[in-house]
Amino acid sequence: MNKKFVGITIVLAAAMAAGAWYWSRPVANDTELVLYGNVDLRQVALAFPASERVVRVLAEEGQKVQAGQVLAELDTRGLRLRLAEAEAQAAAQQQVLARLKAGTRVEEVAQARARTGAAQADAELARQQMERALAVQQDSNGRAISQQDVDAARARATSAQAALEQARQGQQLAQHGARREDIAQAQAQLDAAHAAIALLQYQLGEAALKAPVDAVVRARLMEAGDMASPQRPVYTLAMADPKWVRTYVREADLGRIKPGMAASISIDSQPGRTLAGKVGYISSVAEFTPKTVQTEELRTALVYEVRVLAEDKADVLRMGMPATVRIAAGR
């Protein structure tokens, strides 16, 4: 009987302890969703578009830079020499175009007219000599002049007539001036020279590496004297805005959140302090939980990526920093 009484007493004590634990246990907050993730932000790799020697590197790791700030410079001596050459060629082509548009000068027209007169006189003289030779040959029955002399006189007359025609054509060209096609060709060559100048000026501007946005220098990868190329970044920049916490949510909790919902972000380095945030992106594709994610579920569970945008005006969040996100979500 004593053993039975002790057994009943033990059972009653266990039941009372279980009831006390049930009523005093912490009640889960079904209206709050707690997620774990890491801080992430966008990065920019800056490289020169040309292969040239670096002469100056101006920014250090951890330095805050502003959009448009010069971070590094290339050697531009070769570019400046090519630019000067292109500008000289464009100036010369400009004079060629101006000469064609101005047409033939009065003096040149007079010169062409004089050449025509001289050629006409030569042609007239050669014609007269040919006629006299033919007359002598006819009167003497070929005894006073040879056939060879007659043929030579006839050839000189033909040549002089051809020279006269050439001089007349040259006079007409001088009077008409340059053709429209020649002017158009000269204009096209001048446009090409101006395009070459613009390209060299653009390359000269690209010789100064500038920050595209407000950011922080994460890595300085080259020094003065290094040979730059489009494949070798000089800096890696971390953009100051936006910042977000990359976290993952189970499929069972996916319906409890939506873009735009308010959230609070806390980090271990500043306990008791939270940053405001909001849900900015929810992936539409399920994936296996990455090994870097801290969750209480099995790592093989399918989850969806969520980005919680953070309002970090004090700049306390750093890339890769662990963070806890709490979202006031319904059941």
C-alpha cells in the first residue's frame, strides 16, 4: 500500500509540474517573423578603358569618395601629341575646302586664257607650215621637199591643234571652278578629321578615372607605374546606398510577407539598437538554403531569397555583417 501511495503521489506531482510549465511557458509571437541573414550592397570595379601607364593613384582603402571625384590618372603625353597632329591635319583640310568653295581666282582664269591664246598661235603656225610644205611638194612634184618633211609638218600641225583643245578645256575648268563632288569629298574628309579630334579628346578625358557614385573604396589594386588595361581594375568601390540584408524565408512563411512591409534590423555589435527597413524584393524561385544562412530549420529545406532594404544614415552596416530581421507579419 505504501508503494502504491508513493506511485500515485509521484504521478500527481508530475501532472502538477506539467500543468505549471504549460501555463508559465513563453507564448510564441505568431505576429512577428524573425529572419537571419547578412548585410549586402552593390560593388563597382573601376578600370581604365585604355592600356597605358598609371601616373597617379589618389584614393586609399576605406576612403569615402564622391561622384565625379578623380581617383587615378594615366600618362597622357602620347594622346596629347596625337591630338595636336589631328588638329593640324584638320586645319589643313579646312583650307583645302575653303579653296574649293572660293573657286578659281581671276588671275588663274587670265592665266588659262593666255595659255589658250599661245596654243592657238602655235596651232595656226603649224597649220601654215603644213600648207606651205604641201604646196611646195605639189609644185615641184616632190623634188624640192621630201615626203618625210611633209609628214613632219602635218604631225606638228595635228599636235598643235590637240594642245590648243587642251588649253581651251583648261580655260573652261578655270572659269567653272571646283565640282560639287570635289567640295563634298573635301567636306567629308574635314568631318573625318573632326571626328578623330573628338575621339582623342574623349580618350584624353577617360585618362582620369572618376568615381561614378558616392561610395567607399574597398580595395586599391594598382599603384603608380603599373600598366593599366580594361581587364585590370584599379579600384573596387562599395556603394553607400542602397544597403540591404539578404535573408531567406521558408515557403510556409512566404504568404506572410510582401514588398513594402516595414521591418527592423539589429546587429550584434550594437545590441538594443535597431535600424528601420522594409521588404524590397522577394524571389519568385525556390532554392536550397545557402550554407552561410543562419536558420533553425534543416539546411536542405527550400527557401526564397528576401532582400530587406535598410535605412542606414549613420553608416553602421558593413558588407557581410550578420543581421537579424524582424517583420510584423500576420499568421
